[in-house]
Amino acid sequence: MKIIVGIATAGRREVLSETLLHLTRQGRRPDAIFVCPSSREDVDETLAAALPVPVTIVAGERGLTKQRNAILSAIGAGDMLVFFDDDFLPHADFLANAETLFLKEPDIVVATGLVLADGIHGPGIPVKEGLEILARDQAESGPATIEPVYNAYGCNMVFRLSAIEADGTRFDERLPLYGWQEDVDFCRRLARHGRIVRSGKLRGVHLGNKRGRTSGLRFGYSQVANPLYLFRKGSVGLRWTLHLMGSNVAANTIGSLKPQSLVDRRGRLKGNLIAFADLLRGKLDPLRMLEL
């Protein structure tokens, strides 16, 4: 199979360089890597040009959905597209196992892996620690579990390109900047073509780097606006929407009583309330967060 890796990045030049170097250590190297930065300064082009895997820098407008769409438009023909976050370190056998999975299971159109550690829930994981976690992991000792999931986790998503090409599926650019829940929307639109699974043989560490994140106020607005938008367009169900919104608003309300240094709960709660006010006025729109 022709395997293409796509990475959208913003403001993480050093971390991206570490990730690109790490990808060259895959037992089954990608045939090509496409990187779409928010600006040219986000990529060390000298390093990228020296790697043993061809790296193409793709121009695109700032915003996760727009940058991923720019990659989709640039990659040309292929069999498998793997979107990694710029701070995701895959196990050395990730791509080899993904290729085996897609060859053996032709009805799988989307796969995601087991995240061994996720820095998004804390202060973030340094690259050195992430590599140590991978070194300690013994993937071969565990069963090759495959389980159905609702969507792939955005930090590591494996797609069968023929499923994307069938309908010309693209990420919804009305989900701006960080594009929160864009992975759910994209995966659910591909579900009509086959199975979405999580494989225990696809493993990695999500560093959860804090640079380039959306502000608490804007993110809080998206926590309400984006799920409701996806429900209205038919990508997700009402139960999923209410559960996601309810859990986030509750976490922000409780967290705002005792501020945390790592998460701006008060800013998020304020964004939640602005979104609910816009909902009552009939003006709720994911793009409104750009005005905050």
C-alpha cells in the first residue's frame, strides 16, 4: 500500500521537528509526509529536506480543518492516509501494523490507536519522556484487539483513501481554528462506507503540547456551538450532543470554583454562557468564536 502521513501544525516548530525525526524510525516508513503549517516559520525546512522520507510543505490557511483539507487536496493518489498531530509519537510498528490491518480487513475505512499516555489531560509530556514510554511498551505481548468505536481520536487517525475519495469528503471549515470535534464529524460521514475501529496494535503517546492552543473563552464557546452545529447537520445524535455539552459545562462550572493553573475553567464557562445566549437569540454559530 502507498502510505501517506499528513500533519497540520501551528506554532510548534521544535516539537514538529522531533515528530518528523521520530517518523523516520518507523519499521515501515511512510511513502510520503505532507505538512501544512499555519506559517512557514512553523517548519524547519532544512531538517525536513534532509530526512530519508520525502516531505512536502503544503500552503494553507490557518485553522486545523483548512490545513487538513489543504493536505487532502495535495496528496494525489494513495491507499492509506494517516493524520498525526504534530505532538503524537507513534510506536515504531504503528504504520506496519496499520498496513497489515487494512490489507486483512478491507471493510475497515477508519482506524485509531491506543494512546499509552495523553498529555492533554495534564501539563503535557516532554518528548524525552514520551520516547521512554514507547521504549517500555511491549505491543507484541498484548492481543491484537479490534473494537468498534464512534470515531477516531484526532491525534492519530488512519483512513482508507478510497472511502474519502468516494464522496470527496473534506473537513468542515465552519469549525475554525482548533476545529474541536472535527474528527467526529469527518469520521461519521465516512461511516457509511465501512467500519471505524480502534486497534490495540496501533500505539503511541500524545504529548499534549500546550503551545498553539485556543484560548479558554473561545474554546468554551466551541464546547457548546460545535456539538449543536454537528447535531443540526446530522453528523451526530442528540444523546451524544447533550452528553458532551453537559459534561463539559459541568466540569467548567465546578472547576471555576477553584481555578486551575493548567485549564482556564472560568474562561471556558464564560464562553459556554455566551454560546447559550447566542442560542437563545438564534445567532449560535461555530465561526462566532473568532469574534471573541
